[in-house]
Amino acid sequence: MAPTKPIVEHTVDRTPEYEKFLEELRDFHEKRGTHLDPEPKMGNLSVDLYKLFNYIVQNGGYDKVSDEKLMWRKMCEGLGLMRHNAPADAYTLKQIFYKNLAAFEIKKIHNKEPPPPEILEFTTAKGGSLLTRTLENFVAKGRNDREDSEDGSTPGRERPVAETPASGRASRGLREAPAPRVIFHPDTNSSRQTRHASGAQQIGTPSSNSHSHNNSAIAQNPGNSHRGAYVFNPPGPDMNNPIVQGFVPQPVQQMPLRIVDTPSSNPELFARKQRLLKQPPVAAPNPGMLVRACLPPGALDGPNIYERCLLSLRSGIRSEQAFGCHHLLKISHERGDKYKFSQFCGLAEGLTELALSIGGMIYHVNWTVSYDPDSDNTDIGELDGLEGTPDILERIAQLKRRKDVDDNILPAEFRDQLTLVLEATQTIRNMVNMPDNAYFMSEYPPVKDLLCVILNLPELECVVELKHLALEIAESILPYLVLRSDDPLYQSLLAKLESDDRGVILTALKALNKIALNHPIETNRLGNVPPSVLQRIMDWLLLNDEDLLDITTDFLYQYTAVVENLDTMLKHIKIEHLVTHLVRLLSHGAKRSMRELIVSEARLAYDPPNETVVPTPKDLLEKLLAIEEPERCYAWIRCFFEEDPDSNITQLAIWQAYNTEFLEPLKRKGRSMISAPEFIKSITSVYESAGAQIVHEQGPGGQSQQKYLIRGIRPRRYPISPDGRGYFQCQLPAPHGKPPGGAKCGAWNLTAEKMWDHIVAEHLGDSVSRTEDGKLVNKEGMFSCAWNNCQKFPRPTEMFLVQYMAHLKTHLRSEEIRHAAKPSEISPLAPLPPPPPSPTSTTNRSRSGSFSSSSSKSRVVRPAKTVTITIEETASARDERNPNAPAQAAGVPLSAVLILRNIAQYVPRTEAEAELRRRKNEGEEGEGWNEILFRPVMGRLWEVFTENRLLTPHLAGLFGLLEERQQVRRFVVEE
């Protein structure tokens, strides 16, 4: 199967180049005095003049495209403008270019002066050769045409072979009309010459003169000149007679013919007549039928389908209304983009009145619309068609329901009428989807009364669909309306939020969110929302329903933008819970990922080796004591030593370190220790590069001395566990009662949790307290941090224990991650290039004399310093007006942060905040509402601020508002 061509979609890209091109094109047409259509239409598509101009110029320009056959159709296909009628689309595109861009092309591309508008923009796009078109050759063609048309003779049927000056292209392949066939007319006159003819010829002028006279006579009758081409007139004396020469034959009159039906030409007609003759005679036909039978077809077609449906709708006849509603529903569905209320007077009134009949089906009332300005509206069923009915809800509350309406069994008449009401309401719903119709219906007051009547119907299954249609109508027309808090339609929509139907709740919230959306001045204030509805809206935030969350957050965003509404929330609901839910929704649908950022690249460095073996942590010592020899020896060497081809340690030093750690504990347990020779041999079993050596060195007195070494290993800077995790030291100052001097504590721990337990037990001491079940009490105290010269809290600062713990754990986590690398990642590489030569001796002794190296520094590879950060990605969207701009926050997280910003901005202006300030002035302790609401969640807000790049600008604005109100203090948890 042949591959299909890719479908090109034509759109208007409003790029800076497009705007610059249109500005230049406007200036050109303004100077030229012609009209420019910046966005011409081809059906429903807007044509991008910038794309059209570049595409036609790339294909050779207007003249070249017009000269090639079917080239404009290819231009339509290339630009994605081909619809259903190729010839019409091609001509439309050509006309658009001809009117708007042809003269601009001549000036811009060809650098020539375009023809005047009288022969370019003011004429049709017929032909080409615009570059050679001038006022002289274009007008000359028109003058010749007029002279030919003024000639008295009938124009010839043959087309000239030469092309006209106004067209420089071929005739699109059309064939020339063939020459007319000449019918032969035989001469019926006698060939013999009579005596009078011969005498006349002798008396008359010579033959040459007779020929000239004959020619002049023919020339005097130009109207019959065409007969000379068909009739042969031989020369002779009879033809020279003036009577003969002046004879004008009578014109041939055509005989009118009529088609006559015969048994052979129309046998069916005669067979039908025979059958009719055999039937018994019937009564005389209706005179009206006889009149219609005599008239030609189409003489009495009546109104079109639109007017026919409108008349049927207003007739009041059930069958006619059914016909009209059926076709109106079909038309509104298929041609809703062209079917407007403003074009059919009375259509909106007819549909509304038919839909209002639902009231008489359920209640004992007949709703009617009165357009009388002097009406007193005393009748409960009379609605005000000019201003609307403000007490419609009170009237509905007074109605009595019919007893014969059973939701389980519907009579046929009730069902048929309900079908008409549904079709009329659905027609309104379909039509108001068009903005023009929605605006028209928003200006028609009875439609609001209709929606109130439908929305306040009893809870019956037969009217559920009708209520949904009414909510959809309200959603379409409310953007053009401004509803007060006491408006009946507004109260009806709020009442629907108490429903248990998810579809009703969603559509009602959408309608409420769109109130005054398109109004140029007024805004949606959403006043007098019942506290029960506010509580339900807050509860909906807990549901895992994407659509409901989106609409609910939109409602809260508009609701919290009004100070009075926030005052209502502070008085009637737990707004602290709302803030907590909103902070949780900042990460709604987020994708969390860990990303490692390289702070510094890995490099070769020369660090001084560790000169002593670090002490064994208590938990590691207990693990090693539980192992038997020689596995204990192997494990101890792995935990405290690493490979280094250029380093060495004396056998005595390593044995003393092992003996110091394990001799006494093993004696207390009554267990034996490994011997020194076996211990030395075990080292080579752990590291292949390690081995025992004897080195001869020169002593102080110049004598040669032997030194027993283990070459190829060196002590680790920190011990590691048997599974490869590194220990890290406590960097806080030593606790009180320990050796002073500003020394660090130095306690080794494997995890941040164990280090925190050590800090609580050894460093915090009496400053913390525990509950009966052993949990720490989160109380305020004076805390400071001196971990590795930390400058966040260098002096004791008043804060809660949980805040101090959160800050301190940032140090512990980073130390734990830094020491959690495997030994292979922190060991030096071998072989490495030799270090630079040192001016000192090649053999140096350590301060203790137990460790030495071939140089004062060991060659090690500094691993890359990295920082692991958490990235949180939430919903985003791009600006359609600027697709190249970076993505922006969108969806539920954006709505949540905007609601938080509204709360932080407008809560200080509420009466509840003023009451708190008054109590504080009277001596009562208390905090502002912003501090009450945001202090518990400030840590999470900063966490989202550091992890979510899209929400960072909005959260920065929120923090700015809190800081501006002097509500943010030094309780912020460091990230």
C-alpha cells in the first residue's frame, strides 16, 4: 500500500517575525490606499499571510504560480488549506494573495513599482502577468471589447488565436470551439436566361459593372451579409433588378412544439389511466388540489425548514410541536455554529415557554411569561419577562405537587410532554454553546426563571436529565451575568452543592466559577455561601478525584479573594485544616526523583597519611569479639586498613593496635588470642599487595638498623563496618566533665539515628525530657549548634526541640552519606604516577615512629564532590501565545499555592484578625492568624520551595507576604 501523505495543519503562528511582517504590510497598504485583511478566512481557517507570502515566493511568485496548470491547488495542499472543494479553495487562496500580497511582492521581491490599484486590487484575480501589466495595455483591452460589443453585426463564434494582453497564461487546456458547419442551399432559379434578362444585359452596363453593383448592393445590407456565405447568387440580368436586389425575405419563425405522451413513449401513463377507468367513480376533487395541480412544481413550497420549525413550535399543537422540536434539536446539533437566536425572532421565547410547561406537569401551576410593564404579577404562575422574577423561589415553595405524578409509572401523555420539554431544553443547551447565543440568552430574563424552576423540581428520576441540562445552560450563560448573593439562580446553584450526585456537584461548581467571567468590570464575589457548603468543599479536597479537585480549588481561589468570605471561614470552619490540605496539594500528582549534582570533579591529590589506627567503636568491637580467629583478624584489618602501594606500617605498631583492642576483652571471656606470627601472615591474606619486609636504615649513631614493616597498606581515616559502611565522628564539643580545651567529642557512630541518640544522651542531657512512654517532649529551650563550625546557631537561641533536631539532622545525614561510600571508591588507585620530588629525605619517620611512607604525602584520588537533591515535578503548561517560553506551573498545585497566597494577603484585613490584635493589646497572649495558620506548615513550604522549581516564584511571593506582615520569625526550619 502506498504511504499516505502527511496532513499539514495550517495555524497562525504569532511569532515576532509574523508581527513585524504584518506591521510592514499594513504600512504598505496604508501608503497605497488599499484595504488589508490581516487574517483572511478560508472557511473556518485563518490564513497566515506571512506563511502564504514566503511559500508563494519560494515557488516563483504570483506570475509563475498562475502560469502553471493546477499550481494553486498544490499551494493549498502545501499550506494545509485544502478542504473539500479543490477548485474553490484554489481560487480563494489566489484571491487572498492577489488582494493582500501581490502588489507587496512586486515592490518587495522584484523591486518594481506595482500597477495602480484600479487594475490590481480593485479587479478580480483573473490571469497573471502582473509584472508587465500597465494602465495602457489593460485599458486598451477593455476599449476593444466595448467597440466590438457596439458593432451592429453578430459577433463571430471563432475565438482569436492570439492571447489577450491581460492574460499571460494558457487557456487551461480548454479546446477551441469548432467552426460552424455551412449548410448547402441549392439555387432553385432557372439557369436559362430569359429574353428580358438578355435584353437587359445588352442594354445594361458591362458585366464588370454589374459585379461591382452587386457587391455594393450587398454591402448596403449589412444585416443580411451572413446570407452571402450560405446562398449562391449567380450573376445575371435578373439579379441586377432593383426589386430583386432590395428583396428582404421574411424571418423564419419557429413552430412551438409540445411533447405528447403516446402509448409507445409513456406506456405507464396509459396503463394507469386504464386502471383508473376500471375503478368506480369518486367524488369531485378539492378545488385547492386542482389549483395546486395546475401550478408548476416549487410554486407553493412554503417556508424553509427553520421557519417551519419555529411556526410549529409556537402553534400550540402537540404534533406540530413534536415535529418542530425534533428538527430543531437535530439542527442545533449539526449546525450549531450557524444557528443563532438573533436570526429567528421568537425562537428563544418559544423554546422557553415550552420548557416551562414542566411546572404544570409536576405542580398545580401554569407558568406563563408576561411582557406587560404595567402587570402587577399577582398570579403565582405569571413570570416577569422584562426584568425577571425576583421572588421565583418563594413562589415555587408555595406550589402543591400533583398527586398523580408517580416516578415509577409514567402515563403516555406525561411521557410525550416530558419528551418535548427535554428536546426544547436540549436545543437551548446545544445553541448556547455558541458564544453569540449564550450572550443573547443571558440578556433574556425568563431563561433565569426557567433554570430556577427546573433546578428546584422534586427529586424524581424522570427529571434528572432535565436538571443536568439546566446546569449546563447555566454554565454557558453565567460568564455574561453578574449575580448577587440573593439572586434566585445563585441560591439554586448553591443548593445543588448539597447534592450527592457527583455530576450535579461538578456542573454546579463550574457554573459558580464562571459567574461574571466575561464581564468587563464586575468580578465574582461568591457571597453568603452556607458554612455547611464550605465544610463539604473542604472535605472534597481529601478525595482522589482529579476533576473535583480542579474545580474545587478554582472555587476556593475566587472565594478567598474576598475579605468578607475569609471572615466567614475563620468563624465557622477549621481553616487550619484547610491550609494543611492545601499544603499537601502542592505535591498533587508530583513525580519525585533524586538528582546528583557534581560540586567538584574527581582529581588526583596528595594527602598526608593517617599516622595512627583509629579506636574501635563499641558496636563494631562487640561484632568482632563474636567472631573466632583468624576471621576476626581478617575483619579487623579490612575495617581499619586500606591498600596503598606507597605506604607502610611497622609490624610492631599494627600488632600493638590489635593487641590493645582485643587482649583484655578476650581475657575476661576466657578466650585465647592469635599469635603475633600468625597475625602478620594474616595481613597478606586480606590484601594481595601487602607483605612483610625488612628494611635497613641508618641509626642515630651511624649504625645500620633493621626495621620490620608491612608495606602496601595504611590506616583508614575512619573505620568501616564489615558490610562496607563508614563510621563518622561526633563534631560537637566534648560534653561537660570531659577533657576541656575545645576538643571535639569524637564518638564514632554508624548511622544518623545512633548519632542523634548519642547527642541526646551525652550533649543535651538535662535540657530535654521524656514522656512516660520514652518519647522526647517538644518544648522550647536554648539550643546552639557548633557542629564542624556551623554558623547557623552559633549562640544559644530559643527554639523548639523539633526545630533544633531538624537542623542538626542535616549535618548528620550529610556525614552519613559522605561516609557511606564503598572502600573501592575511597581507596587510592594503583599504579599512579610518582609524586613530585621532595627536597627532604626520601625516608621520613612519623611523629610516633610507628608509621612511615616513601614520601610525606600519599597519592590518593579525591572523589568527585556531589550533592544529592530531590526534584519534584508537578503539572505544567506552556503559554499558547509564546510557545518558546519555559513551562509554567498549572493544575491543582498552582491553584493551591494561589489560595494560600490569598489567605496570607487578606486574613490580616478580617474582623477576626482585628479581634486578635485587640485582645493582645489588652494583655492576653496570642498570635496573629497568619502565624497560627502557617507556622506549623512552614517547614513543608520551604521543602517544596527548594524541590519544586515551577512553584518557587509563587511560594516566594507567599513568603514575601508573610514577611511583610511580620509573621515570619526565626522558627523557619532550614532545608
